[in-house]
Amino acid sequence: MISARALAIISGLLFGCPGVAVAEGEFCSSVAFRDAFLEGQGAVDYPSVGPKLLKLGDRAVPCLAAIARGAADAPEISECKANPRTCRSWSILSLSTIGTHKAKSVLLELLGQKTDPVELAQVIGGLDALHALEARPAIRKLLKHKSPYVRARAVLALGSLGDSRDIDAMMTATLRLPRSNVNEAIRGLEFTGDPRIVGTLEELGRKFTDPVMHDEIVRTIERIQSGKAIRPTVKNGG
């Protein structure tokens, strides 16, 4: 007797996507995927995606995409029922860590789908880590997002992606941020290394006068003016 899995594979070969989708669904609900997905989450010091999931690579991407989207057909992992948001965030991190073209494509789709500010900021961060230049136009639009958390993350990502055409919009967005979100934006401006940002930094210094912020702004200006601006670290040119 031919197993259900074999039938799914044969169906995929003969008729295309439906059988492949069934095969993917079986894998996503497997113990192998569950163990790989959960590996590393319980680390005390620094949770990180484990080698099992990295080894699965593109095979895990459809499963991670379903979890990240909160899809009805997402793998049923008991640990995710208690805190589905944690699993969605972990899936976003996993996609950026796997970093293949297929994984990046899912992150680009999520950039236009996510409404939760925290998850949207995580997607921006994942595309930033992959130096996904194709995400730049969409990220730039997020400089006007209603959430200051998202706007600050967008400034940071655009600074990392390094297109000088974005600097004016980045400076405008930074000046409109509250104190609690401005640090990320300052770093994003510094990533550009552009002397034009000094005026914006000085204006921030007049707006936020607490000693900690003042010292950070002064150091950033000094690095810019001396040509020693902090530069972004590119994980994957993708």
C-alpha cells in the first residue's frame, strides 16, 4: 500500500502545487520541524536560532512563513498556543537567520502585511540584517507610520541600507520622535556618515537636554566630524 506521504509526493510531481503543499504541511507538523523550531528558544543568556533549523534551510521557510503570518494552517506547536506572538517573532528571526532568497521573499511580503508595530519592526530589522536593498522603498514609507517605534526602526534600517536619497526624510522623521525612541534613529543617521546630519543632531540636543542624551549626541557629532562614524555590520548581502 502506498503511504499518504508518497501519494502527496507523486501528486506533486504529476499535478504540481497541491501535492507539494500537502507534503509541506506534513513536514511542518512533524517532530523534526517542531524540535528545530524550538531549539535555542530556552537559552538563558541569548536565545538564538539553532543549527537544526539552519540546516533545514529553505525546507523550513513555508512553515516559518505560516507561523509568522498567524495563518490558520500554521503548524500546531503546543508551546505556541500559550504565547503565539512569541512564536511569530521567533519565526521572523528564524527567516532572517536562514537568510536565503526564499526566506527574504517572505520577509518582504510580511513587510506589507504586518500591522503589529513590534512585529513590523522585527521584519524591518530582519531585512536590514540581510541588507535587502529591494526593501528600501517600503521601509522609507514607514518613516510616516503612526508608531514611533516603527519610525525609529525605519530610520535605523535606512541608515544601514545607505542610500543618500533617504537622508532628508530620515532627519525629518528623527526630529519628530519622542525621547524614548530617538536613540535608534540617531544611530541610523550616524550610519550614513553624512555631515548634513550634524544640524539635526544639534537640534535634538536642544530638544532633549538630559545629560545622557546630550553626551550621546556630542559623541556622535564628534565621530561624524572626524570621519569616524560608526558603520553598520552587514550580515548577508543576500
